[in-house]
Amino acid sequence: MTVSAESRSGIWSGLGQFLLGQRLPSSHELKERLSNLGGLAVLASDPLSSVAYATEEMLLVLVLAGTGALNWPVPLSLAIIGLLAILTISYRQTIRAYPQGGGAYNVARENLGTKAGLVAASGLLIDYVLTAAVSVTAAVAALTSAFPVLAPVKVSIAITVLFFLMAVNLRGIKTTGRLFTVPTLFFVAIMVGLILAGVGRFVLFGSATGGETSATVNNAVSAVTIFLLLRAFAAGCAALTGVEAIANSVRIFRPPETRNAARTMLWMAIVMAVLFVGVTYLAHQFHIVPRPNETVVSQIARVVFEDTPLYYAVQIATVLILVLAANTAFSGFPRVASVLGQDGYVPRQLSDTGRRLVFSNGIVLLAVLAGVLVFVVGASVHDLIPLYAVGVFLSFTLSQAGMVLHWHRLKGQTWLRSAFVNGLGACVTATALLIIAITKFTHGAWLIILLVPTALYIFNRIHRHYEMVAEQLSLEGFSTPDTPMKHTVVIPVSGVHRATLEAVAYAKALSADVRAVYVAADEAAAEELRAKWRHYVPDIPLEVVQSPYRLVVSPFLRYLDQVRSDERQLVTVVIPEFVPVHLWQMLLHSQSAWMFRVALLFRRRVAFTSVHHHLTR
Amino acid sequence: MTVSAESRSGIWSGLGQFLLGQRLPSSHELKERLSNLGGLAVLASDPLSSVAYATEEMLLVLVLAGTGALNWPVPLSLAIIGLLAILTISYRQTIRAYPQGGGAYNVARENLGTKAGLVAASGLLIDYVLTAAVSVTAAVAALTSAFPVLAPVKVSIAITVLFFLMAVNLRGIKTTGRLFTVPTLFFVAIMVGLILAGVGRFVLFGSATGGETSATVNNAVSAVTIFLLLRAFAAGCAALTGVEAIANSVRIFRPPETRNAARTMLWMAIVMAVLFVGVTYLAHQFHIVPRPNETVVSQIARVVFEDTPLYYAVQIATVLILVLAANTAFSGFPRVASVLGQDGYVPRQLSDTGRRLVFSNGIVLLAVLAGVLVFVVGASVHDLIPLYAVGVFLSFTLSQAGMVLHWHRLKGQTWLRSAFVNGLGACVTATALLIIAITKFTHGAWLIILLVPTALYIFNRIHRHYEMVAEQLSLEGFSTPDTPMKHTVVIPVSGVHRATLEAVAYAKALSADVRAVYVAADEAAAEELRAKWRHYVPDIPLEVVQSPYRLVVSPFLRYLDQVRSDERQLVTVVIPEFVPVHLWQMLLHSQSAWMFRVALLFRRRVAFTSVHHHLTR
């Protein structure tokens, strides 16, 4: 298949268009904004979906203490909802104060200094990766609860979902919002239905239906220690990750952005409270305990709806909302990374907006990191949970503490009240952070605690590099040297043919001082080439360099280093390169031009030019 | 770690030296020659080692017919040895006629034409890959027979061995010969010992010791069909692959090469006959039948030597000789590939001699192909055997037929006798080839039969490409156009800084017509840049190209296509590239130079120059 340069690029852009959608001009930005319902679907699915695993993770800790601890889930879930209420009030203030998007990084940096901002940002980035990994893993657990036949391929499914999300997000945020509105409403509706039906069933028939499962609980009388309760609380706190997403992304709402975002935040908290407490209550009433192959929500749904289509509806809704939750990370991670990139703390490419106005590089990076994590733990939610929530509570605390200073600085009419609200938020989240870090420390939280300073170190190294580059590129006191440089063109040749003569003709256009170099492995070939050269290119000197070891690049470099030994000597190396008609034919030509290129990279005052010889057949 | 260009290349060459050994100058070639014993070790280990599986593969076919067939192994093995005798006499003539190395490709091409030569070569290449795969797989089977604990990781072991062989061969042939002489002698000695001890044991105690194993044989009375016997014969013929290696590699022997090679060939055949018939005889006398987890040789050794260290010695010797056999392929495959490369039928890079005077690319290619094959069949010898021997008997036949014509052409004193010997060889191997192809057809031989014409097609496509390139590069009737070209230098810029100014200074040295191009995503940035440009580079025009979709390369290409629209216009694109101090810092800069490079590859009359700006901190 012969493809010309023009139609080739046509094929690529056509493929790009099919996969990524039409390119969007920068002026389209406002039209890409979301309605409140769209925003809720895209940003609030993370906390809402955690209903699918938060109760289960609390129970997994409590069953360690035997039956004695089984009265605790409901009070613990209420405590977590109390924490949510404080966070919601706190963050609604942040939304109003930072309408341009009050990410923890911005708030902490502006009020507590750069270092605090970077700590918050690293915490957020880590937890976005975990959100993607945990949510997709939990989605697959919900799926395999309903269809156990899929259990052996759960890792493959999880990774496929991650790369599907990557593709969707590379297409842009509006498409995602539209695509994902229905499943969120569907999940909320079916879960409210499940809770109402469950309560009804319990009132009518009592808990007998689920009674037999409690037989599996460890009945040994063991004390319910405070530490155990705190660990269960910490496990449940995974439910709260992601509540900050709305405050981070005020700008994706339609105007008036502030009011719309604050309202969406409140709705999210109310729905979240109903679902989390409801599910925990039902699990308690039906004496449900965690099982390895079936999630707690699936067990509840089986008790309430038995094997009707409604049971499958619950599972499918759970899968879908969890996929949306993972999607929250795909919206948050690239945004935080892009802000850090603009400030030069991570590679600047993370701030490039792609053809569909999204931060493409961040999206791809998140998919890869979460994919690796899912692969390493073999798609097990329980193994990921101890790593979770540390980072996000770190950024909660720093962000709220920053808000206290913000109000103090502004000293507005109601500053004391506002500062008190955020101060309360900071204290509560700091306490929760301590509980999470201590109780989960040996189970994996240490890794995250180690990762934060590591990330800080990397951020600072990168920042220093960019600063030094800017300094070195600065035109402050710089002037182009006026003394003209000597310019020599050197052509490494391997034979005398059309491509060589074309390169020579090109080189003569560049400079009066052109030299050809032949690296000779044996004398006979060298003599033959010399004769041919004298005949076809009598006006350009040919230098023959001996190479007893049959190497090509290093003998050439030795020659080059002699030529460029003078400080005022500029050298251009001109290499003729074949461009075949078909790509596969590239395999038939040694890629020595490439080797020369890399070898010359570290040499000063050497420019590298490739002259293409286009084969036509 | 700051590493200068000089010490960096020092580290690399040091590492290369450690892994690959000292570089060898071309003049060392004669010293790399092998003694007869060395040649036997390197080249004859393939047929010798097939004793480890050939008997077993015959038995696997015969047991299908029940006990009735169990008297046939010894006669079949004698038939195969008869074939070996004819081949040996035949090939000793080839060695004398082609002292420069009488590979089937050379002989068939010279006497039967190019097409026949290529068929022979493709058959050889295929069978070298299979030799490496089968031998390594059989080595692992011998290992896991003695140490069943290693069975679960057999695929990993096999692939590790292949890459170990690759490394050894990249170091050069002499090292390999020396390293491998001892194991060959060890194998021959211990196998002769095993056969003698086995015969002794049988004479003294009869076959009682092994009697119980025959209970597992299918006792149903079923006819021993001719087809079944032919299939068993075909399976046993796997033993003969590799006997041509000595004739292919006459030049690796010390002078007088011809005599030494012919003598080594004879010794190989004698040893081979003793071992193959001996092992088959013992298997028959001790009523041994194939088992899934233990090889036949291992079963014989257990019966004869019981659980003494001698048993383990047999297994270890078998493992070692099989590894040597795989090594035969590493010596043969790159040689055949390099000859084909010189003639332009496979990529020419396969003919490049590496730093240690070996065909490095062929060695690596073989390791990869055999590794993939071993991985696909899960390191099972029995699954590989049906693919085996087709290719090599094809090349035997063509090579012997070619020899007949060779004698006919020369018409020397004894030409009729010589032609008769080779003619007999050709007929016998052609018959064997037919038997192998037909009886193994449905078991996988069809794949190989399909592969040969595919390989031919590819060879011809590659050959045609090289021919067309040579034609297009030919200086026949070519003259450099005398009318001078217009030369314009275009610099894509992203900002005004030192690297930009350096690139501009360089460009001005190339041509009087220099233009800068800025691809603008928004107007404000463009205006800012324009002002800065006017201040610092007043003498060079700046073109601003709008890019509403934030793309960089395609708007630039559109501009470039306007500039180069004239047939007599030559364009050089100069791109400033950062070279940071540390390699990791490359990640922090967008690789747009690379994108430009690829985009410009297919455009005519455009040269691409990168000017490096070296960061110092």
C-alpha cells in the first residue's frame, strides 16, 4: 500500500477524530460547562459510590472482635456522617471564597505557604490514583458478586475499565457529563428503593431471612477495644474521599458558578448520608457479615430482593456508579497535575491542553498508575483500603487550616464565624487524619506517609531544574558573539551514490569548507571508494579513518573531535538518510543516522542535519 | 550524578566489554578457528543430543498401537541409522567439494538455481529455530525428570537458558568451543557407560526390574499399520537434524579444513549410531514406555543406576549436551542468515559482524524467535516435534540433488561414482521428507509447509527492494543539477531566549534568507512575543501562524509547504533542542523536536537540523 505524505496524515487525523472526537477550538471553553445534575454525576459519584464498600470495610474490622462488636456499625456510620456535615459546611465556605476553583493546593499555598500547598497537592494526587484503583476494583467486585463466572478475569476487567475511562476522558468533560448523568440517578433511586424495601421487610418479617449468615462470625468473647473501633472508623472514612472534588472544580459549573457548586455540594452530602446510614443499618439488621466472594451490598440486595431482576439492577447500578467514581479521579488528577505543572513542580507537559481541551497527559498518566496498582494488588479492594484516605485527609486539614488564615487576613464582617467553621473543620479532619494514620499504619499507610515527602522532594528537584533552565536561557546580559565562527560541514559517507552526491550538493550550499569522512574496516574497500570519490566528487576532500574493530560511530567521533577542537569552530554533520516508500522497508536499512544523532547529542558546537533521500519505488 | 560525555561513553564501553568481552580486530579471524574436538563439541552436539528425545518420540507413536508395536523400535532405529550412514557419506563429498562451507543454500543455488537455494535456506532457518527450541525444552524435561520440584517453572528456565546462550554466543565462537568441549565428552562417556551397564544388567537379571511399567500400555489388540510405523520413523528422524552443521561450517576448523571437517563428520556418525541404537535397545528390553513427567532416558537410567549419583550424572550430562545442541543453532542460524543478507534476501544488518566477529543480529533474532516458540507451546517437546525435521530434510534433499549436478558439470575422473553417492542421498532424503510431511501433516507439519513459500515471498520482496534502491542510487546518467537552488532556513520558535538566539545565529551562517515562525494559540501571547522579537532579533522576519486548535506541528507544516512550493527551493528547518545535564530531565521538556523530525521525514527538499543548547546545571 503506497501512501503519500498527504493521505498518510489524513488517515492519522481521521483515526484521531474517530477515537478522540472533533478537535475543539479554545473559544469553546464556556460551552463545555456542566449543569448541576451533570456536575453531581461527574464529581459526586465518588463519595456516593463509596456506600458500595465503606460499610463492608468497617464490618471487616469489627468482626475481628466477634459478635460483641456487631452493634457498632450504625453509631460509627453516624459519626462519619457527622464528619461529612462539618466538611460540607466548611467546603461551602471555600467554594464562595475561591470561585476560580478552591483546590487544597491553591488554598493551602496562598494562606500557609508553598510547602503546605505542595503537601496538600501530593496528598490529593496520591488519593486520586487510589480513588481510580479502589473504585474500579470495587466495581469489579460488585460485578463478580452477581456473576461469579467472571471472578477469574477480574484483574483484566478492572484494567480494561481504566483504559476505557481514559479514552472517554480524552474526548473531553462535557461528553462525560452527558454520558454519565443517567447512571447516577439510577443508582440513587435504586439504593433508596433498596433501603425502603429492606426496612419494610424487616418490619414485616424480622431479621430471620439473613440469620444463618451470622453463624460464620467468630463467637469468641473478645473485648471491643477503643483501638478496634477507631480502626473501623478509619476504614469507614474512605467514604469521604472525593467530597472536595466539587470545591476543586467550581469552574466546570455554569454561571453563577459559586451558587451552583455550593448547592450541588449540599445535595451530595444529604444523599450520601441517607445511603451510607441506610446500608449500614440494613447490614446490621440482617446480621450480614463480609464474605470473600460476595460484597455486603450484594448480600443485602439478595435478602431484600431475592433472585429477582431488582437484585441485578442493584448490582448493575453499583457497578456503574463506581465506574463514575473512578471517573472523578480522571477529572481531578489532571486538573491538580496541570496546576502543579504551570507552577513548574511537575513536568510542564501535564499542563498542555489536548485537542479536546482536556489535560491529555495527566489522563494517560493516571490510567497507567492506577492500572499498575490494580495489577499489583490483584484487584482486591481490601488490600487497597489501608492506603486510602491518608492523602485526602491530609489535604482536607491543610485546606481548612488555610481557610482560617484566609478569613483572618481578610477580616470581613463575619470573619470570626467563618474562621470558626473552617477551624472546626480543620480540627475534626486533623483528628480523623491522626486516627487513620495510626490505626492503618502497619497495614500499608506507612507507604503513603513515606510517599508524601518523596513527592515533595521530586517536586522541588523539578522546580529547581525549571528555574535553572530559565536562568540559563535568560537574555539578561546576553549578546550574540560578533566574531564570526568558522563553519565546517562534515559528511560521513558509506559509499558513492545519488544520496551521497545530493548530501554533498546540499553541504556545499551551507559552507565553503566541506569534508567527507569514510570509516574503513578494510583497506581494499577504502581504496575502491577513494577512486570512485576522486571521479565523482573531485572538489571535496575525502578523509579515510581506519576502524580495525569494525565500529563506525566512535572512529568518526574521534575525527570530529579533532575538527571541532577550536573554540570558534562550528561543525555541521550532514547525514544522508533513506526514506523508503513503505514503513516496513525501514527495517532493511541500518539506522546508523540515529546512532550518529545520539552520539552527537552531548558534543558542543555540533549541529546535526539529516538530508532525506526519498525512494520512489 | 553528573556524567560528562566522555566518561559516559567510557562507562558504556566498559559495560560492553564486561558483557561481550574485548573487541576483536578483523585480523584475528584465523586464531578463532576450532580443533576437531572443539568442532565436534560445537557442531555435533545436536544429532548426539537427540538421543535424549528421539527414542521417546518413536515410542509415543508406537504405544498407540498397543503391545503389538513394541518390537518395532529397534528395527526403526536401525533404519534411521542407515539413513544417517548414507547422509554421512554424501556430506563428506560435499565437504570436499565446497571447502569454503557447503551450506545447502550455496550448493543448491549454485547447481539448481536461486529459487532452490532459497527454499533450502528457508528450510534451514526454520529448523535452526526449532533446534534451539526443541533442545532447550528437552534439556528442561531432563532436568525436571531428576528434580520434579522445578516442573512448574520450566518455561521460565527454558527461556533463561536461551538468553544465556545468546549472551555466550555474542562473545564469540572460540570461547563457546572451549567452554563446551568437556560436557560433550562427558555425555558420550556416561551414555556409553549407561548402555554397557544396562546390557550387563539385562544379561544378569533379565528385564524384570522394569517389567511393571509395561502394565500402563494399551493392551487392546490393534493392528500395527504401515502408516503408524512410518509416523514412528518420521518422529525418530528428528534425530538427524543438525548433521549438516559440520558441512555448513567447514571454515571454522583449523587447516587443513576439509580433512578435519570430514573426519569430524565420520566420528559424529559413529558415536550417534552407538548411542541411538543402544538407548532404543535398552528401552525395549526394559519395557519402558513414555510417561508425562519423566523422560525415557531418565527411566532407563533409574532402572540401570537406581538412585545413585550415576543416575544424576546421566541427567546432568543430558541437560548439558542438549544445551550445546541448542548452541548449534546459535552457530548455524546467524551464518545462514548472514549469507542471505549478503545476497540481499534478508535485512543486510544480519550480515554485520559485531565487536566480537560474530553475526550479533542473527544471534539475537534466533533467541527471540525460539523464545517465543518455547513460550507458545509451554515448553513441551512433544508439541514441537511435528514441526521439526520438515525443513531440514527439505534442505538435505536439495543439497544432495545439487551435488549430483555439481559432479555432472565438473565431469572429473570419478564423477559417476560421486554423483551416484549423492544421488542415493538425495533419493533417500526425499523419501524421508515425503514420509515426514505426510505422516506429520495434520499434527503441525502443515504450518512449516506453509512457512516455506511465505519465507520465499518475503525473501523476494526484500531482494526486489534492495535492487530498486541500488537502481535509484545508481550514478548511471546522474548529474548534480548545475542551476543553484534557493536556500531558505526556517526556525520554529516557542519563545525568545538564549537557545533561540543561538539557533538564529547558526541559521544566519547557513543562508541569507532566514525566517522564524511562531505558532500562536492565543493572540495575547503572540503580541508579547512579537514585541520581544522586534527588540532582540530585528533583522530576521517573524511569521505568526494562528492555531485555534492548539496544535503546533500541522500549522507549521502548512506554512512550510507554502515556502517550499517552488521546485527549486531548498528548505532547512533549524530546531533548537535542550540537552540537560541529567537524562531524567529530558522528561521535563516536551519532545517537540522529535515530532517535527517525523513530520518532515516525508517532505521533499527539506533538511532537518537540530542545534543543541547544552544546559550546564
